[in-house]
Amino acid sequence: MSTETFDPNQSVTLTDAARKFFASKLTAEASLVRLSTKESGCTGYAYVLDIVSAPEAGDAIIDFDGVKLAIDDQSLTLLQGTEIDLVKEGINQVVKFNNPNVIAECGCGESFSVN
């Protein structure tokens, strides 16, 4: 995927619940949510969410009504079409990744694999 044809608005979306959650975590010093992936677990990759002060070189930036999401350029293909949501599970809230590229997940939900 080339950066010339990459449309970040088609890559990752945030639900309103996720946007509000991330907005509550941002500060003047840490004003950006950064999404990346890393090799991990038994099936291949894990999502990494960080609250940071600045994007890294090559990150794609998407603004969701004041919540800026930086997406690691090395993870763009894995994340294409992903919806990030915040859901309640009992008394807990958890960030969920609805990624259409996932073909398998480990039993504990820590890692995933793609085609």
C-alpha cells in the first residue's frame, strides 16, 4: 500500500463511545492516541494503544472531532477497515477492535492473525 493512495478515513474508525473514552484520557502533554501492532502471542499480532505527545515519523493522523488518532505506518495493512469500540462487559469497560482482516484469534484474546 503506498502512502499516495492511502485514505486514512477508510482505514480505522472510532465509535462515539470510544471517542469519548479517549477524549477523557488526553491531556495537554499527551494529546494523541497512537495505534500500532506488534508481533505477540500464539497467533501473530497484538494491538498496541498508547497516549502520546507526538506521532512517530510516517504515522497517519486521523482527527475524530478533536481526538487525534495516529496509526503506525507499518500496521496500516493489518488495520484496514478496523472499528475501535468501547464496550461494557459486566462492570468493566474494554476497548474492542472489530478488524475485518482477522482470520484467527488466540483463546485469551491477546493476539490475532490475518491473511
